[in-house]
Amino acid sequence: MSQRPAVLALLLAAAALLSTLLALGIGSHPLSPGDLWAAITGEPGLAHDIVMQVRRPRAAAALACGALLSLAGVLLQVLLRNPLADPYVLGISGGAALGVLLAMLAGVAAWMQPFTGFAGAFAAAVTVFALGYRAGDWNLYRLLLTGVVLAAGCGAVLSLVLVLAPGAAIKGMLFWLMGDLSGVSVSWPAWAVALLLGAGATALGGALNVLALGRQQAAVLGVPVAIAETLVYAAAALATVSAVVLGGTIGFVGLIVPHLIRLLGVSDLRWLVPLSMLAGAAFLCLADTLARSLFAPLQLPVGVFTALLGVPVMLLLLGRRP
Amino acid sequence: MSLLQARTLAIGYPGRTLVRRLDLTVDPGQVWALLGNNGSGKSTLLHTLAGLRAPLEGGVELDGRALPSFSAPARARRLGLLLQEDVSGFWGTVRDYVLLGRYPHRRSLWGWSEADFASADAAIAVVDLGGRAQRALGALSGGERQRARLAMLFAQAPVLLLLDEPLQHLDLRHQRELLARLRAWAGERGRAVLMSLHDPRAARRVCDRALLLFDDGSWQAGEAHALLDDACLERLYGCPLDEASASGQGASGRHV
């Protein structure tokens, strides 16, 4: 019983490694394990260039994105005490999407788009926080409703943008909205955010466990609730923004992965945080590899595959035990 | 020195005062009963005394120090509060749940010490949940969940226990065991208990002090045997007490 989280951690680390190797080896130029090893260890040639310059950045982005979305999901499920909370429930993704799509509509250079997306997401996060934290006291329902209303508003404007956009631009916009990792070249900021927030949230997992009991119970047990909730909100917002700016609004990961770990028997947040991040990284990396290779040369948005893979896994686990 | 002291305390919500100008001193060794009708301010008073909400007027002192001057963990080591919140949303086992009561005593950021495990297991045994320790909390019955919440409080090991309806959902045997346990608990090491109850007989059986909250915002505090007489209780509850309850020796325990 007590070793279960450690065993799961090993299994998930192995899964993450395997899905990374698959991401590096599979593609229009398939590599045998031997070729892949040679390419990774630095033998110059075509294989080396493909692996290191094309596939590696994309795999790195998928891993970071999956970890960040899972982390945001776990944190928001604790903060809102709502099992249906996901990284997008607070309207942050809507703000980011608006920032990016408006930039696309205006014809802004592609390298600028992450910055406009970040600006949009930041504006949304601050708006929701300011309205939810009125008068120095959290009201979780107000926070949740503000997020949902803001997301709906963003959704309406996004529809408008899609209608107004010229035909050629629409496909790119739809890909971004469904989640797409094809254009990513730089992912180290996302990695840094994931490692920092992940380490912090894991270290404070004991406090998160108490916070998850409810704010009054947490206060009785000596957690400074207002500070803790502000930190959790900020961390969740930062994780969501970092992921969304990298890969668009990839759905399903942040909602499902934490539940998947819980259904495997781990609900202690000291373990749930790191295990969810590992599982999310492995899961998104695998989904992205499938999305770009299954119907090659056609590339599908990864968001489609997170749902296609995640739904059956979840249903299986839900049906397994009462 | 008194454990808890409230001075000219007014509690309630903005625009609605529930209790006015309350003076209360809880000394070590005392077991207090807090009685009053629904909505008379029992829970609000307990939350205010525990520092969860600010009083409208006046202040609360713990160990002779103003309550707000305590850090959150330091307060949690001295004072525990049993809430009426539902806990069925918790994912883990009974033992996982009770262990969280050790949070204010934790020595490292991440793990529990052997002492934490020992006091959690002792607390689980005290509330008679030893056979359920590895069950999921959400799978327990209402009364068992109530005992799990009490176990968390015993694991927290405060000096002052504030209990909001500790007897709710408990069967008769566990009600009696809990009351006896609380009486004995308060007799040791300078501890005290203040609990809201709906059963004057239970209050008579174990409490030496009583605080009555009347619907008009007035209150009365003092020796339990003096306050818990028929006239006082009938004025408090606004209804006649039946004979079994009024005489304090009801045989069956069915009448309230």
C-alpha cells in the first residue's frame, strides 16, 4: 500500500522515457532503435539532424506542455474543490486564444504570437483574480463564475474572429484552438516553469492536502488560507499560460490526468502533483507522436488525440472499480 | 491563568448581531455546554472563538494573548475546532484523513514522523474506528465519518477543544463514550472543552459549566447545575420540556 506511489512513479517515468523515444524515432523518416541511438549520441548525418532539430524540440514541447497542464489541473481542482475544474475553467485559455488569434488576424509575425497570447492570458488571469478576490476575501463561486463568464465572452469574440478571418488563415487558427505543437522551436521557458512550479507544489503537498479539505478546516489546522489560495491560483495561472502559449488550447489533459492518477489509487497531493506531471508529459508526448504520424503526411491537431486516447482509458478505469 | 477569554464580544454578520456583549472565561479542567436554538449563533460563536471569523466587537484571548496575534500553526497547536462541514469528498483512507490533523505539529515539509503515525493511530482507536482505518473515508457511514472527524481533532492534540455538535450522527453508545472521553480528556494537563449540544441531559451529565444563547441576543453563563434547570431551559427553547428530559433521569433515552 505504501509503496504504490513509488512504484507508479517508476512506471510513469519509464512511460515518459518510452514515449520520448517513440517521439524521436517515429516519423516520415523512421529510425530503428540502433539508428536512433547513433543519432542521439551524435553521429552526424541526416538522422542526427532530423532527430535533434525537428523531433527533439517538438517532443520537449509536448512533455513540458503535458506536465504543465496536468499541474494546473491538479492545482485548480484543489483550489476550487471541484473535480471538474481544468486549466481552462478560469478563462485564462480564452484570453490567450484571443491574444493569438487577433495577432493572426492582424497579420502579426509568428514569433510575436506567443507574446500576444501571454498578454491576453495575463489580462484574463488578473481580471478573474481581481473580481474573485474582492474585499480581501475569496469567494470561490464568484471566482469560478467570473472565469466561466469570461471564457464565454472570449469564445464569442473568437467565433467573430474566425468568421472575419480570411480563408487561408482559418486553418492555422483552428489548429491553434485545438492544440498544436508543430510550430514550436523554443520550449525551455516552459520547462523551467514546469520544474520550478512542480518542485514547489510537491514540496508544499502537505499544505495542499490540508487546503483540499476546505478553507475552514484548513484554517483550523493552521494553514494561512488566503495566502495559500493566492499562491495556488498564481501557480495554476502561470502553468496554464506557459502551456497554452506553447501548444494552444490542448484539451482534456489537465482534466483527465489527475483523475487517472487518483483512480490508480494515489490521492495524496505530495504524490499526486509529481505523478500527474509525469503522466501528463508521457501522455501528451505520445498523443502528439500519433497526431503527426498516424495519418502522415497529414498532421492532425494533438488536441484531437488527447481526447481519442484519454476517453477510453478513463472509461476503462472508471468501470474497473466502484 | 484562564485558557480562553472573551471580552464584550459581539458576534454575527454585518447588519445582524446574534450575541451581544458576551463575557466568557474558560478555565483549565472545565467542560462547557453551549446551548441555544437553531440560528442563535452557536456555530458563529465557536468559529469566532476559534479565530475563523472576526468578532463584530470585542476580542478573544487565548492563553492571555490576543487571538489574532497567534500564527496560524501556533494557534492550531493550542486550539481545535470540530466543524460541521461534510468530508465525503476526501479521496483517501480514514488514516490518511486523521493524519492531516498532525499538520500543525509536522517537523518536515513533506513527511510524517513516527510520532505522527502513532498519535493518529491512537486517535483512531479512541473513536473506535480501528477496524476501518484503511477504508476510504467516503465509504463510511455518517456516524463513522463524524468519529473520523473527532479522531482528526484528537490527533491535532490541542489544549482547548471547541466542538460544534459533536454528537450529531452518533449512535447512543458512541454518544456516551464520547462524552465520557471528553470529560476525562478535559481533566488532564490543563485542557478544556466547549461544545454545542442539543440535548440538555447530555449537558447535565458531563458539563460543569453552561452558556445559553437566547434568540434575542442575550446570554447566560455559569454553573451547569444552576443554569440547566427546567425554567431556564424552557425559556431558552421556548417550549415545555417533557418529564423524562426535565427530571434528568429518563430511562429510555428516547425522549428529548
